[in-house]
Amino acid sequence: MERVVSGIRPTGKLHLGNYFGAVKSFLQMQKEYDCFFFIADLHSLTTHPKPSDLHANVRSVLAEYLAMGLDPEQCALFIQSDIPAIPELYTYMNMNAYLGELQRSASFKEKIRTQPNNVNAGLLTYPVLMAVDILVHHADYVPVGKDQQQHLEMTRQFGNRFNRLYEQEYFTEPQAFSFTGELVKVPGLTGQGKMSKSSGDADTVIFNEDDEVIRKKIMRAKTDSGPTSLNQEKPEEIQNLFDLMALVSDSSTLEHFDQSYANCEIRYGDMKKKLAEDMVNFISPIRERIREVERDEGYLSKAAKIGADKANESANKTLKEVREIIGFRKFY
Ligand code: ADP
Ligand code: TRP
């Protein structure tokens, strides 16, 4: 079976954009591919989290993915720091990554700009660690967004360079992968661009948020004074509400409001009320499940252990072979 690897950053609470843009494809992929999904807690050390925050974030992301339906029996869902082969392989791969190419990475340049006071070596070699995450499982596919494509290109570069250096066809070339064929963009509530946690609290619908908060956020979403001519094109903030409705409401509801917009009869208050109800109906069962899983210490630890065992088996095999290829031979 072809292999898929993807890393999830343990930051913030999952929002509707994360679900439709990433988690939903993971749920499909776990049925069709040999999947390795992991929480990238080693990567997150570049931001120096407090130990208690680090643990709490990893825990809540794990609970969220399990609650949304990632099945530890179907895929390997694991925590990166549970796999000791990763930092070891990272050491080896760092020897073949050149300063110039690392400095040219777009994400590194961006960090220099946005956090000039914390330009650590981990940020510089972030693409090496990411390459190791992928190469260690000989991934065929990596479902990533546009922002990660350069990292994937570097992964291929590092894998191929290793192969050339040791004159072996060892590492597989991973390809970018979009499961749905087209990239989904979930709009935010503040009327500008995609839903993102970096655009602030009012922009996102978060899974771990109470019904009343969700209703309020939607009722506050920006609208205009309404269409003035028949079949008028919708401005961005209005189109966004329709796009959100398309995700959580049934098609007759969407058609109804589409028609009333085209006829200039739409009342945004009614539309938002309906959107809020449908959103709450979509979110609340998942939220309840998240809260259940978060309280279930036994399930969390069992799931993390199953994932770690699967990932360690795959990673240790690679590490053993790499050590052999490099020329480490035991004297005892
Ligand atoms: P954020 O933009 O809130 O910081 P992340 O960058 O952590 O979210 O995204 C994690 C995953 O969720 C990525 O695979 C990303 O492509 C997907 N994603 C995030 N926001 C959206 C969105 N608004 N629409 C579609 N996919 C999204
Ligand atoms: N760099 C990715 C991000 O910022 C997270 C990540 C780490 C990852 N290792 C990976 C993604 C391996 C895919 C494969 O979102």
C-alpha cells in the first residue's frame, strides 16, 4: 500500500478551516493508504513553549484528531517525540544540508523578519527535520498546502543527495498530494481571506467552543446593506457566508438563500440565524466527543502507544539500514 506522511503542528484549537482543509481528507486517506499522521512537537520547540503548555497542546490536538475520527487501528497517529529514531536521523541528515540552501528557504527568511530576536538553529534546520519525518517512513505522498511545497522540494533534494553520496537508491521521492483534487479554502468570519487563527478570535469557528459563542460570532459576521439589483454578484463577505453555509447546511437551505439574494429579498439576520443553527448542529456533536476523549486518559494513552509502536517499527527499520549504509558498524 502506498504511504502517506503528514505532520500537524500542536498549536491552538482546531477550527472549521482545519477540518475541511485537512482533517476531512485525513479521514478518507486512512482508509485507502498506509498513513502516518503525527503531532510535530519537536518542531514546536523552536518557539520555546513552557513545558506545561507543550504537553497540554499535544494532548488537546491528540484528543481532537481522535474525536474527529482518526482511528489508531487504521492509521499510525503518533507523537513525534515518541520516535527516538527521528532526532538521530536528523543528526545524520544535517551533515548533508548546506547553509546556503537552508538560509534561502522562504519560511526561514520569514522567521528572520517576524521574530528577529529568536532566530535559532532549529529554525534554520527545520526543513531537515521535516525531511526526516517524511523520509524515515519512505513516504510516497505528503498532503501539504502551498506554503509547505518548498519544504517538500528540499525533502526530495536531501533524500536524493543521500542516495548519491552513498550510491544507493535508498530514499523514495515523496510527492505533494491533494486528496480531493482541489484545494479547499474555508473563508473566515471577518470578511477577509481564509479562516485562520492568526486573524484573531472573531474570524474562526473553533470546535472546542460553546454553542452560544459560535452563535454570537456568526451573528456578528460582517454583511452589507443588501443587494440592490436582481442577480447581482456577491461581495466577498457575503459570498463567505454562502460558502460557510455550503459546508454545514443542506442544499435546499443554500438554494433558498441564494434565490432570495438574487431576488433582492434576502434578510441577512435570518440567513445568519439559520447558518448559526446549522453550524452549532455540525460542531456540537464533535465538540462533545472531543470533551469525552479529553477526559478519557485510558483511551488517549492507548491511542498514543499504538501509534508510537507502529511508527517506531517503521522508523527503527530505516535507522538500522541508514546506519549500515553510512558505515557505522559495531565493535561489540
Ligand atoms: P491556521 O491558518 O489557522 O494557522 P494551520 O496553518 O495550522 O492553520 O493549518 C493546519 C491545516 O489546516 C493545514 O493543512 C491548512 O492547509 C488547513 N487550513 C487552515 N486554515 C484553512 C482554511 N481556512 N481553509 C482550508 N484549509 C485550511
Ligand atoms: N511544517 C509543517 C507545517 O508547518 C508541519 C510538518 C512537520 C509536516 N513535519 C511534517 C507536514 C512532515 C508534512 C510532513 O504545517
